Amino acid sequence: MGLDDKIQNAAEKAGGKAKEAAGKATDNERLEAEGKADQTKADLKGAGEKVKDAFKE
């Protein structure tokens, strides 16, 4: 996994956490769910990158 990918995934996950927190604070279920989805997406991308790295070796 390249450094750029790690940074991008971390930023996406942090953005998701912020959206989730904003959704909870404003009682906006849609925003909260969107934040959780962004975090999951970032986690899946990270897992996919790790699998690719494992096959490169």
C-alpha cells in the first residue's frame, strides 16, 4: 500500500467520522449513515490494498 493510499484512506475515514458525529449532533440519521458508509468504504479500500500488497511479495 502506497503512502498516498494510506493518507487518502485515513482522510476518508476521518471525514466519515466527522459526518457521523455531525449527524448524531444534529439528529440527522442520513448524515450519520453516510458517515458510517464512508468509514466502511475506507476500511474496505485499506483491506484491498493489503491483499494486493500480499500478492506482490
